[in-house]
Amino acid sequence: MSENYEPRFKTRYRDAVRKQLREQFGYSNDMQIPRLDKVVINMGVGEAVADSKKLKSAMDALTLIAGQKPVSTKSKKSIANFKIRDGMAIGCKVTLRKDRMYEFLDRLVTIALPRVKDFRGLNGRSFDGRGNFAMGIKEHIVFPEINYDTIDQIWGMDIIVCTTARTNDEAKALLKELDFPFRN
């Protein structure tokens, strides 16, 4: 990448979205305007209990999607019914910030979500009350980085978009301005 490259979503946020949010909510200071803080992508791999190669496969897929190496998540306690022991690796996650976050969200909104089968829009009630939005994707193969021929299993993932917004309305307005396809 060149020295002065800036992601499309970041430029759009700076040039158009901030102005729109300032008018809509009447902020008196630029620091009050909500902005994207981080994106956390989580893959739970329950099959890793029986086969540790499944976790490696999921981590490789998440590395391709996020462009950053994920960390494995470990169980906090033993659950005999699921054959899980305390400290066993059962998933992976990655936290994206700054330019990587904007690049990922751009690919998510413009490429991945339109590829989801029977997609009718994101649920507008999936906010946590503090301006963070969570969503789930059933198949990781909707991302263009994944080569469909080389995968052995389809993984689901959770995507959490953390913003600096104080309320759900502010966060939803921010994400709507960034073209998140919310259903009515």
C-alpha cells in the first residue's frame, strides 16, 4: 500500500457522515460526534473439542478475512456434557481497529452481506444500549478472500461493531450513514 492511502469508509466518514450526524443530533463539539471504535470478529468452533485441526482451519479462515492473526479463545470452566475441560481452546477472535477496521466494514457491507442467501437486511434492534451493534453470519464463505474449493467446513461468526455513541439511536444513525443495510 502507498504512504497516503486511506480506506474508502474512513474518507466517507470524515467528509460526509460527520457533517450529517452533527446536523441530525445538534452536536456543539466535534468530539461529541460518534465514531467507530473497533470491530471484534468471533468464531466459536465447538468441533475443536474432538479435533484440534478444526480450530486451526477456522483460525486460517479468520486470518484471511480479517487480514490479521486471531487469538484462540479458551473455555472458562469444564462442562462434562460437552466434553469441554477448563482452559481448552474452543474458538478464535480478532479485534480490528483503525484502517483495517474500515477496510473490513467496507468489504462486509459492499461484498459479503449482498452474497448472503435470503438476506433481508440487518436487525435494527441488535444494539446493546451503549451504541454497540452485534450481528451473526452463518457462513464465512460469503467473504471474497475465502476460496470455496479449499474449505473443509463452513463456519459461522459473530461481528460486533463498537462505536463511541452513547445511545442506540446515535449508533444506528452512524451505521446507516455508512450504508449498513438495516431492514425496516
